[in-house]
Amino acid sequence: MAKYDEKMRIPDLPFDVHRELIDELSRDLGWIVLARYIADEYDIFSLSWMNDFEREQNPLDSRRQIQKLFDELDKRLCNVGNLCILLENCELLNALSVLCYPEPLTIVKQPKSELGKDNAMIAPHKGITLSCKATSLPPPQYLWYHNNVELENETNGDLNIVVTSTTQEGEYKCQVMQRDRDGYLMRQLFSDTFYLKIKPLPVVIIEQPREYIEVKEGGTLILTCKAIGHPEPRYQWFRDNILLNGQDSIELRINDFSVQDEDVYRCYIVNEISSLYSNSTTVKMEQTRCKAVAKVALLIANSDYTNFDPVKKAKNDAALIARLLEDIGFNVICLSNLTVNQMRNAINIFCKLLSEGVYGLFYFAGHGFNMQDNYMLAVDSPKKYLRTDAICDSQLLAMAHLETDPTLLVVILDMCLIVPSRDDNPEIHKEIPIIYEYKSKKNRRNLIRAYSTSRHCPSYERKANDFGLYVTHLSKYIKSTVPVTKMFKQVQISLEKTLKGRERDQIPQLTSIVVKPYRLTDMINEAIKSLSTLITFPTRTILQTFTRLGVECKITVGSFELPYLNIVRIAVAHVNNYEVSFRNRFPTDPNNLYSFPGKNECILYNPQTSKGRVIISICRNGNELETIEFNMNDYIPCLLHELEQACGV
């Protein structure tokens, strides 16, 4: 009901009421809403008049426009009663409350589900909208609550709920408030309660306990298992399938750990929908950590074969393992595409470093085969190869222990172990093999051999992956702090879970005679001095003058592709507008020098095979103008020279 005579003209309203009415219509552009409604419903304002209205957005201008609107309405005999009807139709209730007496607060719509119920069960990631509607003058204000806790920023009649957490389950209700024009609370009501229930969810483990852990004597064993589900999961820990009383939380804790606490532990998680067991954890008493005098690794990646298909991932695999080994303190010799003589010499160099107290690791990626023993093929192996054209792991072991006796020797062969076809290569089946005797002076428990596959089985790569299957999983665990044998078993389990189709013919194999808990991450007491001399390969820059042309240039020699020592880059700079060409002083078969036109640089594979002599020419338009003979022997690693020595093993 209006406070004033409904037939009263708008200009006759009291001054303070008139001002308050203008203030309310200025808020949130209410005056534009009113003007548009009048224009649409009664067609009494011209388009140009409305356009002028639309342009006036400044608060000061809006007050003039509202007064202009009131003047237009007064001209058309619009009185206070008519204005009240217009404001109500536009739902401009705050402005309407200036002209009318308060009306009582009443809830006219309670929050219900689509089925009209006061409860609902919602699946995760689904939603529901709860609505509460009230009438009053001044207009009602809304505030939603969940389990009697105010929901921030939920201040309108509709509450949209999307289930993202089980904590959203519970009671929802809406508080409806009526305040006077000065902001004082006049009355408040609460809606009926709506109960939201979330559909049950099965148990899902989101954090597994570690597979292996060592605890110091007297220390505290802590294992953690976390799961989600609805209703909330419950936990129970077991030791060797025997329930542990009082261990019924996310965390298992055993204080004052002793050898009697060593065992296998796991957690049982359950709710009303499902149950799961966690992975098992093997718990051991922490032993005194072993220490190495030094840690040395030789990695050979044979990818580009003269007579066989390339092994495309071999170089990536060896490079990745090299970087990981360097991270845990290994001195790494990483070489690619070696001939059989170079392989023997590289192994000889490696074996000389394996003195007592040293951890040695040998890794080979390339082609291989099995005939009573496991053989690694060099890049120059003939099409119809014999065992004498390859190197077997027994030969490697014999060389490693003939003069030295390392504390730990790990051999990793990442290659196929299929027997050569009798039809394709009959001679190898007639060959009498050389027997290599594995001898150890005193340490007979120091050898671990890991194979990417088993005898008579293939080893696979996936085209879409950057690395071979075995190294993909080996790289996950090689830096772990568990004993080496445990680490390789983790690799086997991890690989087995991912093999598909014919890949399941690849069956990783592990043999070990190691007793002590050696780890690849064990600390080093001191380094091998001779190794750094062998593998040092800093980038060097040499000043060179082409005297006849008067050109002073810089020649830079360094590694082209780390971590490989036998791939060398030579670059020539500051040759003015001349071109540079490169060729070997002594031709090699196959060619090992590749230049890049326009870049003034070349790449040399196994530079020691060309005796370190490279002819560098200054050219113009393809014509040589002056040449020099550049000797790289002083700039490449010493180890490369030893690769070319005659080998009697």
C-alpha cells in the first residue's frame, strides 16, 4: 500500500522522498530498466529519446535523466499510483519501498529436488540447484548455509551445487532477511532444510606405502597409505597377514624398531562399498652402508650397423643412463658405434679401472644374439657373422677379473638374445666356441647381470617412444637407494605391467651372486685419478692463420653430442666471406666425417680412426684457395687413442 495519495503528481512528492527515489533508481542503472520497460510496453518514447537515455551512464548525468524521465511521465499524467505499478512490474522493489509501506516477509518457495522432495542423492561431478523465494517490501535478502556454516558469496535465491568433494554432503538451508531502508534487520526466516547425500564411491588408493624401507635400530618405522571413497574409508594394518591391534589409521607407526620388527606389512582399506589391500612393504633393519673407492661405468651404444638395420633408440638409451649415473657419482665413459676391435679395447680400458673397492657398471645397447652365451655385435660385424666377430658376456667377465677384483660389477645387456638362423648363417653353428673362464681372486659374490630379455627372446622398441622399453623402466629406478638386486626386480615388475601383444615375448632376466646390500647410490671414498685423464674432453679454441690469404680464424674442437666421447665437432669462425670445407687426411671406410654446407663446421665419428688428421680448406665458389692440415690428437680424449690399439684378447 502506497504511503501517499495514489493520485498525487510525481513532482508533488516531498523533497526528501523525491531525492531518495532518485537515489534508488540510480543504483545498478535501475532508471534505464524503467525507461526500457515503459518504451517497450507503452510505446511512448521515441528511439532517439531512448538512445539519449542509453548514452547517459555518468552518475551525475543519470540524476538529470531520471528527473527528465519523471517530467515525461508527469506530462503523460502518470501519478504516484501508476509509478508504483511500473516499479513493481520492473521488480525495482527498493525504489518501490520508498513509496509504499513495508509488506511482511513470507517464504513462497522452499528448496526442493526436481521430484519435490526435501532430499536428493547426487553422483560426483553432477549438480543440483536449490531455490528459495520470498516476498516482502523492502525486498528480501538471502544467505545460504551448509551444516549451519555460512556459504561465502551465496546471497541470491538460487544455490548451484556441483559435487566435487564428499564434504559437500549434509544439510542446506536458506536464511531470508528483511531490512529497513537504514539497513536494520526487521525480520528473518529460515527455509526448510534440504539434505544432500552423495552417492557412495568405492575405495581408491591415492598414496601407496613404499615397497622397500630400511629403519635404523631404535628408530621409528612410519608407513603411510591414503585412500579416497565415500563413505570415508577405514584402515587396518597387517604384518605378514596378521592384524596389528591399534594400527587403524592412515599411518602405521612402530617406535623403537628392532630386528624382530623386520617383516612384510600392508594396509587393508574398506568402506561400505568396497575394500582394497595396499601394496606390500618389505621392512628391514638398516645395515651399515657400503662405500666404494670409486664408481666407473662404460656405456656402448651401437646404433648404425654396416650390414644390419639400425637400432634407433640405442643412443638415446645410453645417453639417458649415462646422465642418471653421473647424477649418483659415477665416472662415465659413453661411446657409440664401435667396431669389434674398438669394443675390446674399450672393455680393456674399463676393466683396468676395476680395482678392489670399485663399483663397475657396463651397459650395452645394440644388436645381439645367443648361442650358449650372450654375444654383443659390433657395428662392423659381417652379414654372416661368427662368434669371433662378437663379444660375449663371459669374455667381458673374464677380462674384468683377470687382473682386477672389483667390489661390485653390474653388467646390463639391452639387446635381443635370439639364436641365429641355421639357414641364414650355417657357419656359426659349425663354429667351435672359445671358452672364457670367469675367475675371481677372492671376491666371488660381486656380480649382477641384468638382461633386457631372456635367451631365445627379442627385445623391443616402440616407434612413438624416445627410449627402448627396458631403459624406459630402468631409468625410473636406477637412482633409487634400494639394494641393486631389489632395484632390478622393481624394473622387471614395472616393465611386465606395460608389455602388450607380442611385446610379452620380451622377458627381462636377472642373475645375481651378490650377498651384501650394495647400492648404485653408495658413497665414494676417493676417485680414480687415471680415469679423469682418459676421459677429459673440454671444448678447446685454437687460433689458426691461413698465411697466403691473410685470414686469422678460430678453430673450436669439442663434443658434439654429450655424453658421447667419440663424436667430435670442429667449427671454424672468423673466415670473413670465405667458405670452409673439411676432409680426412687419411680416408676411412666407412666415411666418418660429415660437414654442413654454409655452417663452416663438421662432425667426426671415432676421430682416432683417421689418425687425428683433418684437412681444412678456405674456399670460394667451391674452389680451394688455401689448405692446412689440422692435428686433433692433442684435443680429443686420450681414451680414443687407446681404442685403436691392437687387442690380443
